Amino acid sequence: MKRFILLLASCSLALGTTIRAQDSLAAARDLYASAAYEEALDVLNRLTPAPRTADDARTVDEYKAFCLLALGRTNEAQHAIESLVAEQPAFHPADGDLSPRVRAAFADVRRRMLPTVIQQRYADAKAAFDRKEFAAAAQGFQQVLDLMGDSDIGSAASQPPLADIRTLATGFHDLSVQATPPPPLPAAPTMRAAEPPAEVHAAPAPPTPPRVYSGADATVNPPITLRQELPSFPGQTIIPRQGLIEIVIDENGFVETAVMRQPVTPAYDALALNATKAWRYKPASVNGAPVKYRKVVQITVKAQGRS
């Protein structure tokens, strides 16, 4: 019997009902960070029909474009970016570790689409104004003016037809704000007789522990794997086995904790957990600051056939 081969994928895969739908988005982000672009795209495509929040939908489309660009499928990537820009024209991908090629692809699509999007948003705001929906109209005209200042518009904003739309949007925005009724005044508080203050000697609150992020947090840049090796499987087995290790990576890129969420064998579990002490990462970050990050690593042990 030949020795077994360990295949390591640094992500949490959808294993029946043991992984939640939101965890699949986290898995896709981890797969992309590990350069497993085809696998990340498969996860994202399975997520597409499911109901999601607006932020989740944006993240799915964004990472679809990232994966397609990395795979050289430029036309499909452009369609994904176009869908994203049509829904959220003000969106810019966070720079993070994006390559110049990815940033240029987003900028090219936005430069091409934004003039048309601006004209459509102006028409929608003007229709709201004509219906005397002044609050919605003011918001729409403000969005038009904000998009006019987008860096990807460039000189097109100072040329017809956008220059004329800027003038009209400014005027209609001011009229909409003036016509919007003020919010109702808050109700006057009920007067109550003053009560003597109670003497309370509360214990000081314990310090808040640092937040641990995961792939489900859209604001976090996931960690980048530098070293993540597993020991060889001891002995032989005729049954393929899978395991999951959940680790917390600290702000310095070291593994702070490691827990076997799905065991392989008792002997191998101990070897795998000990190996995590040597794993190293470029730490996750939020707004450039390193943060703790929870990651799930899958272990697959495949048996070879007999010689």
C-alpha cells in the first residue's frame, strides 16, 4: 500500500448542514486569499441564488470579479463589475493588496458606465421631484452630484451632457431641500418628581477583549498564508478522512489558539494541532491595522490504491 497524500485547503468548505450559508462567503474569501480562484468561484456561484443582504451581494459580485480576473476570464469579469457598478455606482474596491491590473479593470468599467448611470439617476430624482416626493428627490440629486465628483469620471463631468446635468441637479437639489417638510418635534417629556439618587458602588467593568474577525466581516482583509504545513499521516488507512482545525491568528501572524472541530484520528489530531505552532501568516487587517482573525483549515486524507 502506498503512503497517503495530504491535501490542504485553507478554508471552511460547505459540509452538509455543518457549515452555515454565511460561512460559505467567508470560505470564498479565504480561498481567494490562498489563490484557490476556481474553488472560490464555485462557492460564490452557489451563493448567487440565495437571499443576501446588500453588503453580502456586493461582496459576492466583488470577489467574483477578482477571481475571474485572476483566472484571465476578462469578459466575464467585466460583466461582474458592470453588475456591481449598476447596483452601487459609488462603490470602489478597497485597495488592500489588489494588483494594479484589478484596480485598472474596475476603473475602466466605472469610467465607461458612470456617465450613463448618472443620467439615469438624475432622471429618477427628477421623476420623484415631479411627484412631490421631495425627500427622495433631494437624496437622488445629492447622489448625482456626489458621482460627478468621482475620480473615475474625470473631465467628462465638465463637458455636456454631464455639465448641464450638474447645473440642473444643483438647482433641483436646493428646491427639494427647501420643499421637504421639517421632521416633527419630539414630544415634551413628562415631568416627574425628583428621586434621591441611590448609592451604587458598581465594580469597574472588565476590559473588552480584542475583537476576533472572520471571513464573514466584509471590512477585513484576510490573512495571507506564509507557512501552513501539516505532518504526514502515520500508518495506513483504507478510508478517506477529513478534518477541520479552527485557528485564531493574532495581530503578529502567529497561531494564538487551535481547536480540532472535526477530528481525523486521535494520534493524527495531536500531530496536526502541534504543527499549528509553526504556522505563520501576514496578519489580517482592518483599515491598515492588524487584527485577530478566526480561520478554518480543512484537512483531507486520501488513500491511494494498492500497488
